[in-house]
Amino acid sequence: MSALLRLTALGLVLNFRNRAAILYGYLFPLIFLVAFWAVYRSDPVPLILHIGQFLTVTILGSACFGLPTTIVSERERGVWRRYLLLPARGWVFVASVLAARLVLLISAVGLQWALAFGFGMPWVAHPWALAVAFLAASAAFLALGMVIAMLVDNVPAVQALGQCIFLPMLMIGGVAVRLESLPDWAQKASAFFPGRYAVEALQSAATGTGQAGYDIIMLLLIALAGVVAAAGLFRWDRQFHPNRAWVAVALAMWVAVGAWTVTRGHASAPQQIDAKAVGEAADYAAPHVAEAAPPPSWQQAGDRDFATIAYDRLPPDEGIVSPVARPDEEPDAVIEPQLTRIQSALPGWAPGNVSDPVQRARNLLTVAAVPDILQMEQVERFVPRLLFARLQTVIPPRDLPKILYWIATHPDDGDGAAMHQLSAFGLPDVTGPQKPVRGRVMLYAFKLLGRLDGKIVTAPR
């Protein structure tokens, strides 16, 4: 253990003396983070929807360039031959190289997060699940980096081979370009790249339900195959030419994982709302209410006003905007803890108990709107049911339809402070534009009003 720690410390010192290692390890991730922020700065929750992408880019850059560049440059200078004279075993040295790279990777991610928090990104929903996903992705890609390092003879070859892996994974592997934005053929092709599983595991842990089990298993299988291939290719000296057939072990696992994913029907991206739809949700407001003299206050709204609503213009409950689960639909067991947490936190949530009934209802509907904005897949479908039940508990039955009508037809009114008080539910606070969230609040107000008015009937299947 002492030898491992000493060699790891030595590896860190050597890495900090390597300009290329600093470039790929620190500057490169920060540039990508700034790029993501510049492109998606209008998101209601800055950067939170893209954590999986920019973290994967950081890990991938370290694996394709940082780790193999350091190893190959040292091997070219004959440094590795000298390590053979050390009393420690060879595996201790290799473990120290990987440990040093992991420390550098974690520190680079720390800098990324510091900058991301400066841009307004909130804390993630499932930090421990994110840590596990990060370690699994790191294992898969660092094993890939070792394969590259053992395969090539010089630093220019590292750059060439690294680009051949890095760029396709960015473009069609679901890393730089969102999976749901890719054509169907590219979504299927992405199943054969480990970057896709890294993004999905990291993203689901950060903003979703934490259902990253499948992706983590795929990453660990890819890591195992990479370790076997790197061990078969391993060499201390550039003069030794390894048996390149070992590369087939790593590639075979990529193919097997991809084929399994496609066969199981997991290759296509789940339906998700894109940034444009998020930003334009409030555009649903105009067509829903026919032109009529509006009531002067919510207390004076009545059946004649409700009759002007064109409920058929609302997005469907099964769609990607403002989804609502059917009454007979049961949530998966994996999301029940999060739903239970939300349900348990509702009675004591201060914004849900304010004296103004309109603001109280508006605040509660915000809790349904945010999971929809964050694309939390199954969670976003079941939270509205919890909020609908809570609203019928804390608002008098004769007042609730009037209040919902008022909220739906006045989406920009009221205080938006509740958007910054969502930590009790395990949800990130909204720190960006409020308009998309207010648009979702409006849609959910219409949908609950339609149910109370008997105009929206959700029959069980």
C-alpha cells in the first residue's frame, strides 16, 4: 500500500509537469462546459439537463488523450523500463498510474462543477447514484485508454486513434448530440458505443429517477473487457510489439452490449421534450380559451367561463409535454421512494400552505411542473396525480375550479419564489427563466380543471 501511494503521488507530480496532460485534463473539460452553457443558457435550470453529456466528455477526453498520451510519452523516453527495477510488483505500478489519472479526473470534474455552480446549476437529485455512475463510466473509459496506450507506439498515433474514437462517440454516440435528436439509425448505432451508457447513467442519476442499473452494468462489462484486452497488450518498452488480436476482446464486448441493447428494444431514445418545446410551453395558452370577456377576479369565474375552454387543444396525457399517468397505472417500484418522499413532504412544505389560495395552488402545481421540465421520465407522469389529490385537500371544492381557471388564464401572475424551494422533494431549484415552468403550471391547471369539470375523462385500459 505504501508503494502504491508513493507511486500515485509520483504520477501526479509527473502529470502536472506535462502540458498536454494539463490541456486535456483541465482546460478541455472547462471549454466544453462553457460551450454547453452558451448553447443551453436559456434552460430554466442551467446545465442540469446536460450533466451526463459534459461529464462524459470529461471522462472520454481523459481516456482517449490524457491517459494514453502520458503513458506513451513516458514509455518513449524509457521511463517505464526504469520502473522494472523497483521492488514493487508491476501491477502496483499500473494501479498507481490509473489511481493518479482518477485523482486528476475527479479534480477536473471538481473545477467543472465549481464553474457550473457559478453559472447557476443546482445540486443534483441523486448524488450517490451519480458517484456510482461516474466511477463505472471512468472504469470503462480508463480501460479503453489503457488499450490505446498499449496499442500505439508514439504520441501522434495516440492523437490519431483517440480522434477516431472520440469524434464518432460525440456525434453519433449520444454524447455531444442528445440521443433523442439523432435519427433512428444513429440511435441504434449509439448502442455500440460506451458513451451512450455513460451519458444515460450520469443523467438519470442527476435529474431522473436514478434508474441507471442497466447502463452501469453495460459500462462494467465494457470495463472488464477493456482490462482483459489491456492486460494482453501490456508492454513496458516500445520495442516490444504486442499481439493486437487482444483488441478484439474489447471490441467484441462493445458489439455484444450493442446487440443486446438493440435486441431488447433499448436502442431508441425515450420520448423527451427538446429545448425548443421547453421554452415554448407557454404558447399553448392562446388557443385554449375562446375570446370572451374575462371575469374581473377568480371568485367571479363560473361555468360560462369554463365552457370557453377548448380542452381538445391540450397536449395529450400520454405525450411529452405535461404527461399524466392513468388512474389504473402503477409506478415502477424503483421510483416509489421518490414519489413517497414528494407525497410526505407536501403537507409541511411552506409554499403549499400560504394563506392566499391562488398562490397556494400555483405553488403546488409548480411541484408537478418541474419534473416535467427536467424530463424525469416516469416520475413526471405520477407527480401530477399527487398534486391533484393535494389540491383537492387544501382548496375548498367550490373554489378549486375557479382558482384553476384563474391560474390557467393568468400564467404570468403570482409569485415564483416556490421554484427556488424544491429541495424538500429532492428536486433541483429553478434558477433560470420562469416562463417554461409557468407554462407547465398553466397546462396542469387546465388538465385538473377539465377533470373536475367532467370534460377530461381518463378511462383505464
